[in-house]
Amino acid sequence: MYPLGSLPPLDAVQFDGTFGWLGGVDGPRSEHGEHLAAVERDLAAVGLTLPADFAAFYASQRVCQSFDEVSVTACWSDLSRPLRSPAEHGARLVRFLRDQQDCVIWYLYLRPSGEAFVVCSPVELESAGWWSDGEPAEEVRAAVASSLMRCADTFEEFAYRFVVENELWAQVNSAGADGPLPPHLQAYADHYGDTAS
């Protein structure tokens, strides 16, 4: 868990919702189409919508597999329906990624203001005891809310960092990785003062 301000700046990366740095979102549509449509309907009923970058990522068959393919800790994509936020009335969360042992779970956080960002938590919101029908005990709601940590200002920013950090780990720790790192990985590693090459 690192404060957002301590992470490498991403000024040189163009985030426009097309995921050009991953080769773009063109091509076959993913199997998530029906699920995304159901999520959009659920969100529309409460006046919210998915951000375009999130919808584009999970609609593309090739791009939506990026997290699963690159993860060095066997994280896997797992889209939920919208969940009520324990931290803010009217906000919703959509789970999209989890660690294989559920040490950390990532959610898209959607505010009534239209703001969307990524949070993570060691708590699976559906099983936290506050999600069931009825009003949860205040201490349960507060404990679950305090577990949420903002980890990216946009979904595409999160996606870039997740892919690059996993690629960087794999490059640095692979047998026979004696050559220089690709420039985008080297620039990321240089932020920490360790060239890693």
C-alpha cells in the first residue's frame, strides 16, 4: 500500500480510453457483454454509469485478458454487479479484480457526482456482513468503509500501473534477464532510484 503521490508519474502516457499502450480495444468483443449491459442497467436505475475506459476495457476480448495474463501473483478478473458503498450514500462499487487468495480485491468506485476511481480492500464487500438486506450495524459499516483505499484516479491509470508493475517484476526476476529493460519499464523503475537493469 503506497500513497498515490509516491508512485511514478504517468505524464508521458496517453490515457484516452482506447488503451493504445495495450494495442487498442479494436477486435472481437468479449464474453463480458451481457454482464456489462446488466451492470449498466443497474447503475442507470440509481443515476450512475460506468466510465468509458472501464466499459471499453472489458468489452474488448483481447484487452480484458491483460490482467489475468500479466499477473505474477495469479490475480484474476471477477466482475460483480453494482454494490452499495459502505462509505458514501448513493455511491456504488463494481468489483473487477481479485488476488488468488483474496488478500486484496479491486473495485471501481462510482460517486453520484460522476467521479469514478479505483479502490482496493482486503475485504470482499459481499461477504462483509453489511451487504445483506436491512441496515447494517454502524460499527460494521464503518469498519468495511475504512478498509477501502484509493489506488488510482482513473481505471485506465490503474490498468497501466498494474500491467507495467507486473511486467517489470517478471522482467527483473526472470532467469537470463541480462539485457536492458524496455524504455517504459526502465522509466517506471527509475522513479525509485533503482535502474533494475
